[in-house]
Amino acid sequence: MTDPQFWWYVSRASAIVAWSLLTATVLWGVLLSTRVLRAADNPAWLKDLHRYLSGTAIVMTLVHVGSLLLDPYLRDETGFGPVAALVPFASEFRPLPLALGIVALYLMAAVALSSLMMRVIPRRAWKAMHFASYAVVALVAFHAAFAGSDTGTWWYIMVSTALIVATMLAVVVRQVVGSVAAQRQRAAERARQVPQRNERLRVVVAERLPLAEGVLGLRLAPEDGGPVPVWAPGSHLTLHLPNGLERQYSLCGDPADRRSFDIAVQLSERSAGGSRFVHESLRVGEAIEVGPPRNHFELEPARDYLFIAGGIGITALTSMIASLPASRHWSLVYLGRSRRSMPFVNLLESRYPGRVRVHAADEQAGRYPAAAEAALSSAQVYACGPAGLMDELTAAVPAERLHIERFVPADRAAGIVVQPVHVQMPGVGSFQVPADRSILDVLEDAGAPVTGSCRKGVCGTCELRVLGGTPLHLDSVTDDAAKDAAGVMYPCVSRALSPELSLDL
């Protein structure tokens, strides 16, 4: 160690090793961050090796700085000391190259510190700090090119060229793969925002339960034995029946029970084949397809609720009641022709004494003043039932307190002169919709990726996003302000106030 050349060799060797390890660290970090080694699925040893390489690079960098401080030639001839080694531009000996190396040293220390603190700092900050590794390698390259005394030798040129090329390739790979990953992430986010309209689940009729006069309960369990998809109170289910019809029914019961879907189907006197098929032909053990649960009747947080059900409209409200905590204040007004025709009436009265008021027309004279009671209440009103009851509530209760679901659409087209409309769908095409055809029919006939079900403006299956133009809402899915706020429309019945509409999934 007394040989005057000793510290020169140590400083050169440690510098080359530190630079090589730093480059390897960056390369390994790129492999991990881009998951090029996805076949190994990033096991722990890959990350451990990355930490080992970076830690060793730091150690060799400190050896390099220490050997410079111990070099008697630099100390005696240039006055190189701790200040010159740690403060940029403090040395008169090649001040710019030395300053670049010092800045690289501090950046390297910051990256290492962020790794030690990654559990307590935001991931975004940790990631941003790690991008400084590229700056470290660039600064080290310039430092090595202008501060060393052997930069002109053939071996130094070969080593430095290899390290610089490897770093540039790492940067290119990181940018390319990162850009592709970002595009995939944006596509995935768009896909999550778009309802998966054709996604269906095969279920088996596990039970048929008579719930009331003319009302049949069905318990539908997944054919594969797994849990049903998550659903929220107020959701409905689309049944794709074997006779080719599609019908929507509200989900009953507790959303926390993931073993099956429960629905109640009332036999309609004017059935077009849906409810009659369910009652007469759908048997236990038979498999059918159902669409994913959809919800346009969401239960919003509130201090007090007033639920109003008319007949089979109780089905949409049972899941809301079941989901409320015991401490929440609520009451239910349940209206019907007779107790024999009112599903869940006995269950609700026995389970929630004092909260349920039942008005059966064959037992109590007169019409229950549901609209007047709702108007005087300060509670949030959730109602589902026949059109007359829904119209009365709409006229009596302020819109900010009223939430309704119709199973018969309101007639909103009276007095409206329907006009042709030009519809554009980015990436799909441009379509002229005549006045005598619905937007949905024209889009479906043209092969656009849209799906309809009820075609009456009730179920919400055909929902499209409005990109441009002004829609004329004629549906009964939700109130118009909510649709405008969400930027959606339902083209099965709705039209346009503007001559053109731009729509997307």
C-alpha cells in the first residue's frame, strides 16, 4: 500500500467495477419493471439480486472515492481532499467532470435511500426517484470520459462503449415496453368502464317457490357451482329464456348471499310469452343463461328512508331493506290488491315489526295516501310499482328525494314530432336513422356492437355514451338529470334534439 501506483490502480479498478455494476443494476431494474422475465414471475431472488447489484455498486463507488482521497499523488500535487471529493466545483483539477461525478454520487445515494424507505413513501415518489438511475449512469459516463487518465486506451474504450450501449438499449426497451404497457392499461381502463354486454352466466334452476298468488320465486345457482357475481341493492337480472325471449327481473334478498340469484316472477295477464314460460315451462334442474346484474336503481346513503312498493314492485326493495344496518331508520309502505297476491308480506311484517305498513285493498277501504305521506316526509323515497303510483309520487315528491323504478315505461313521446337523426360512432361508422325507426334498431342492423333487451326504455341494457349532440330522453330508466350528468342515453326509445349525435359504448 506504500507503492505510489497502488491507489491509482485501486481507484481505476473500483471505478470500472462500480460503473459496470451500476449499468447492470439499471439493466436488471428494467427487466423487473417491464417484466421481461415474466416466465419466472419475479420471484424473490430476482429482486434480491437487483438489490445486491445496486448495493455493491454503491460500495465500489465509495471505494473509488476513498482511494482517490488516499492517493498521495492527488493529495500532494492537486490538493485533492474531502471538500473537493464531496462539493461540486470545489476542485480546480478538472472541475466539471468531478462535479458530474459528485452529483451522480448524491443521486445514487437518494435512489438507495428511497429503496430503504419504499414502505413509508408513496409509490409514485419512489418510482420517480428510481428514474434518476438513468441520470446517474449518464453522469457517470461523462465523468469517466473526461476525468480519467486512461480514457484513450483500447480496453477503456471497449469497456466504456459496451456500458454506454447497454444503458442506451435499456432506456429504449424501458420506453417501448412502458409505452405498450401504458396503452394496454388505458385499454383495460376503457374496457372496465364499458359494460360487458354479451357476458352471460349459465345458471341452473335450483328451486321453484310459490311466493304469492300468481307469483313464482326462482332460485338460480351457477352451473359451475361457484359464487354469483357481486351485485348491489336495486339490481336486476336479464333472463335469456329458451324460447328466445329476454326478460328483466329485480333481484330479491340479501346481496351478501353469493350462493344464488333470487327473483320473483309475476304471471302477467297479458303475458307476451315471458312470465308464462317461466311459470309453466321452466323446471328445476334446467339450465338457462342470464346477463350480468345491472343497476339503475341504486341505494344511496341517507339518514332516513321511506320505501313504497306497489304489488310486485316489492322485489326491488327487499334487497335494499336487507342491506341496511339495524341502526338505520327506515319504513316501508306496501300496497296491493290482497295479501294473497303480495309476495314477502308475512316475512316482512314478522321480521321488521313496527316498520312495515301493509295496505291490502280487499281489507281496507279507500286508497292509501302514499304520495301525500312521501311529500310530507323528509326521508329519501324509494319506490317501485305500477305506473299510476309512480306518476303520483313524481308529481308530489321533490326530485332530489325521489328514486323510482318503473316496470312499465312512462309515455313520454306524446306530442313529440320525431325527427330523423344522423348518428356517428367512432371506429364503427356513420348511420342515418329515419323518423320511423329507433336508433337501436338501425345500429343493430348495421352490425354495431350494441345490445338491446326490453326495447321499451326500462332495463337500461342498451346504454350508450354521448360524445356529441343533445339527446332527447324518452326512456324511464333514470331521471334525465342523472343521464345528462353521466353523459349517457338509451337508444331503444330516445331520440335527439340536435340533427346529429355522436355515440360510443
